Amino acid sequence: LHARPDFWNEARSLLNWGFRAHDLVRPIGTLVGPVTAAPAAAPAASSGHTGETAVLLTSHHGGTLAVWQLALLAGSAAVAVTVTARRQRRRSSGRLSLPPL
């Protein structure tokens, strides 16, 4: 969002260079293709490292908020309202005092 005005020219030249150098360089890795199913068991750690890593993100979120999430949201809102009201009341009193201990 706060990029220099000439950012896109630099990005375009970098991408153009990358596509031109496609046949001249050796890739150091590849992107992992989509995973169709979760593995049944985690593979045992091997001594040989292939240099490839796959990350599988799963979501068990059904689209609705759980009760504990609603309770946490309501509690956070109550704390925010209470703190804001106390600060407004303290500022509008017009007297200077030390904060309560």
C-alpha cells in the first residue's frame, strides 16, 4: 500500500527477467501439488532429507460460531464498553486525581 510510485516498473522488469532466464537457470525446488486426502498416518522420520516440505491445512469449522466463541466475543465487548465508559467518566469529571490503586 505504501509502495514507491515506480514499484510496478521494477516488478515488471523482475518478472520479465525471470521468464527470460527460464531456460538458463536450474530451479532449487518446486511447488507441491494439491493434496487430495489427509494421510492415514504420519510417516516415520527418515535420515535422508529430500528438501521438499508439504503443508496440509485442514479446517473443521462448520460456518457457525461455537458457544465459547460467542461467550468470548460478548465478554470482550463488555470489557471494552466498561473501560471506555470509565475513561469517559474520569475525563469529564474535570478534576485531576491519581488513578486508583
